[in-house]
Amino acid sequence: MSYIDVTGKTEEEAIARGLSQLNMERDDVSVEILERAKSGFLGIGSAPAKVRVTYGDEEEKPVAPEIVPAKPKMESRPAAKPAAKPAVKPVPRVEKPTEEPVQKTREPAVKEERPAPTQYVSKPLGEEVQDEKAEAIRTFLSGLLEKMEVESQIRVYQPEKGRYQVILEGSGMGQIIGRRGETLDAIQQLTGYCVNRAGTGRVRVAVDAENYRAKREESLDHLARKVAAKVVKYRRSVTLEPMNAYERHIIHAALQDEPNVATGSIGSDPNRRVVVSYVR
């Protein structure tokens, strides 16, 4: 394994510089935050962020996250017989004046209140777009869904330049999503390929149905933090199940600020996995 130390005004800028120097993607490296950025007061006392970007092949054996080492069983031994106590002559008992016992009031333990998990609320995407790329997206998806015999409304938005968000609404969305979103990922990949093949300018296309992406992202975020807690507790690496690039990016982003934890990836698609490692 090799690494480089990079600085930047923020942690994100330092990571981006490291990836640019190595000419690698975020999924191909492990990131450890060495020093966090300090803004200071009026520019006085400010300090840049410093991160360590580790790259190279890492051979890790998959570790099941749910396995907890069993406690060793204690061998049962016959109880030793108590030694006979010597006889003691009784001492005359002197009665003391009775006093009313003072009852100590114990304050009830106060449990730490944790906020209940809130449901994901999708951000407003604004009005639908009608430009050349959006029409190409609608045309391709209309033909594809017709072949799949699925009726759906196709809504196309542009939350930022160079990125299109497609929302599919209607019946039969379970067929569109597929197992763990595999069908939805395939539709998204085909749509992006078709749109970028024709016309000028390359854009990113994200396809979602029944808010599946947001729900999956929330589930992966919860999984990442749960696994990170076990990694820190047992001080051993944990290898997750195979994920696509989008899902691996969610795990990396969720744990990039976690102390004593670093993430990386091993294997090749479609069996590429995220490895969560303990860092002292």
C-alpha cells in the first residue's frame, strides 16, 4: 500500500487534490483525515485541512460484520466444602435504642433522549426542462417502457448544469426497480448512453422511481455507521457485500469524517466491495 499527504482549504478540496494527483477515482483509494481545516478569526490562526490518501491493492479477507467472538466457557469444578468453624461462646446481646431508618431518596436515572429517525424528504427540483437532452431522455424511456409494458409518467428535471434527474411515476414500479435496484441501474445506464451518444456535450442522467434512490441511500448510510461502530469496537476490518459504484460512493461519503475509520475498495465489478478498516 502507498499513500500521499495532501492539504487544502477544506477536507473535500484536499481529497480532490489527492485524486487529481493520483489520477484515480474516489472509489479506488482510502482517505484518512489527519488535520481538519481551521477558519480562525479574520484569517488569523487559520490552518488548511490535511488528508492521507492511500492507494494500491489491499488484500483483506471478508469478515462477517455480525460475528462476535464467543466467550470461553468456564470449567465447572466441584464446590469446596466450607471449613468447620470453631465453636464460639455466645456473647450477651446489648440492645441499642431503636432509631427510625432514614430512607435515601434515589433520583431516577435519566435516559438520553435520541431523536426519532425522520423520513427522507426529497428536495424540490423546480420545473421540468424541455431542452434537447430532456426530450431525448423522454423519447428513449417512452420506447423502453412501452417494450416492458409498463405505464409510467416521465418527469425530467435539471437540478444543476450537466446533470438531469428523471422521476418515473405510475404502476408497476417494482418491475422497474428490480432486485436491489439492479433493473433501475440498468435503465439509468442505458438512458445515459443513448443520450450522450447523440448530440453534443456529455451529461449525467439519474433515474429514480418511487423515491428508491433516497431510501436506499438512507439505508446504506445507516449500515455504514453501524459497521464503523463495530470496526472501532473490535479493531478489525469489515468487508461489505458487493455494491455498484453509486452505492460504494455513499459508503465512502458517510464515513469520510468518522474518527479511527478508513474506507477502501477491493475486487472488480460486479463483485467490487467496500472495506471498512480501523485506523489508530
